[in-house]
Amino acid sequence: MTDEQIVKLWKSDSTRKAWLNAYRCWGVWLRTPELRLTYYKYDLSDGQRIIVCEHEAP
């Protein structure tokens, strides 16, 4: 997905939330098993990055 397509999604609150809630589709960037953390990232073309950290409940 291009940055332009993402910006179009962000114009509507509901589509922005849906895109952000689908962060698992971005792919796993890093796992820290001892802390039960999984990081997902989305790289924008201008070098900025969106990162989501998910903690696995015991």
C-alpha cells in the first residue's frame, strides 16, 4: 500500500481505526519472548515508522 493510499484511509475516522486495528497484517518486526512482547511496524516512504507493541497476557 502506498503512502498516498494510507493518507486517503486516514481521512475517515472509521477507516483509520480499521487500518490501525489490522496492524498484524504489517508483519512481525521483533519478538521479545522473555517479556512476551511482539512489535509490528509499518514504514512510510519518507522514513517515518509506525510501531505497535503487543503484550501477550499470561
